[in-house]
Amino acid sequence: MQRKVVLILILVLFLLCGMSIYLLRSNLSLKESLKEIPGTEEAKKKTSLERKKLKEDLKRDLEEKYQADMVSYQAMIKRLELEKKKQKELKEKIEQLEKEPRKK
């Protein structure tokens, strides 16, 4: 009787070991097959392309902003020069008026 119980336990143990080995192998093969799915590579490439496109868009936007800032800066310099010129003309007029004798 004891011998049957020990034999059954040994058989169950071997059966469980065999099942676990089978499950481990099938899990490994499944893992390898998932690596070979073309969708994952395409997704990586798509993500890479999206990043590259975003980077190019940002670079283009920054260049446009820089150009707009330069145009604005040059316009501001011209306005400043015009204001200085007007200020100089007004000072000259004031000096002329001060030099002229005042009529009483």
C-alpha cells in the first residue's frame, strides 16, 4: 500500500515536471515569435519617423520665428533712427528760435 502511494507520488511529480518543462518551452517559443512580429518593428519605425518629423517641424518653426524677430528688430532700429532724427531736428528748431530776437 505504501509502495503504491510512493509510486503514485513519483508519477505525479514526473508528470508535473514534464508539464512545467513543456510550458517553459512553449513560453520561450511564444516570446521569440512575438519578437518577430512585423508590427512591432513598424511601430518602432513609425514612432521614429514621427519624432524625426516633429523635430524638423520644430526646427522650421524656430527658424521662422528667428526670421520674424530679425525683421521686427530691424524695423525697430529704423524707427529709433527716425525718432533720433526728429529729435535732432526739433533741437535745431529750438536753438534757432532761441537765437532769434523776440519781438515785444
